[in-house]
Amino acid sequence: SYIGGGDIEEAKRISVGLLGCDFELDKEHNAFRIKKIYEGAPWDAEVRSPLRRPGLKVNEGDYLLGVNGLPIDTSQDIWASFQGLAGEVVTLTINSKPTIDGARDVVVKPLSSEMRLRNLAWIESNRQKVDKATNGRVGYIYVPDTVVNGQNELVRQFIPQHRLDGLIIDE
């Protein structure tokens, strides 16, 4: 079942700064465009995309043209530009069009992991689907496990929805 101890080789890990978003390559303009920015959940202020910090005004559809003054190499994966930048202050060159003319710089601090952010976005998406399907009468709660973390999530999500006609509790 498990392997432990002994001479186990481990690959060197390289931190990659993450922005809490998905990119797509605009092949026509040979530039990376922000396809989706993950919002997390409005009921949970624990984690947010670095692109959603106040005053940045970065939007889905904007182009990422540079990182720390270096242009993005579209022949490589977009995340190659973020190697070693997790938790570091980074300057991004952003524009609503795929050219450097009119671009602006924004300063962000990339995440080392998007796991919690994407999980919250998934939970919120499910909550919204249930809300829409039931005209706001039924709530949705996701409980990831039955230990302390799961109990904390149950309480955190239960309080704002406890007066609804029904609850779907997804474990």
C-alpha cells in the first residue's frame, strides 16, 4: 500500500507562481489571453486570485504580454514564465488587445497552489446551479471529509443557507 524510507529518488521541485486563472493561446495574434479568472466563493474570503486584488482591473479576455519586463514566449507553456515566482512580487504586462501599445503593468503576488481557489470556485458553481434550479429554495453544501476540515466547511456553508426550504449536502 505504501512506500517509505530507503533510497527513494525525488525530483527537484520548482515553484511555479499561479494566478488563479486559465489562459488560451490566441493563435491569430500569437499571444496568451486570460480565458477565465477563478473567483473562489463570495462566502469565503480565504483565497482569491491574485488578479482580483483591488484596483488591478484585470479582466477575462485581457492579454498577458510580459512577466517582470520579459515578453511571453508563446512557443513555451505559459507557466514557464512563472517558474520560481510563487509567493514573489511580480509585474505583469497586461492589455485588452494583443499588442504592447497601450499596455499597463500590474503588480501581483502569485500563489504557490490554486487547489483551494479552484475547489471554492467549483463549490460555488454547484451552489449556483442548485439555487437556479430551485428558484433559491434549496441550498448546496460541500463537505470534503468527516474530520475537522469537513466539519469546519459544513458550519461555514450551513450558516448562510440554514433557513432555506432544503439543503443538498454533498460529501
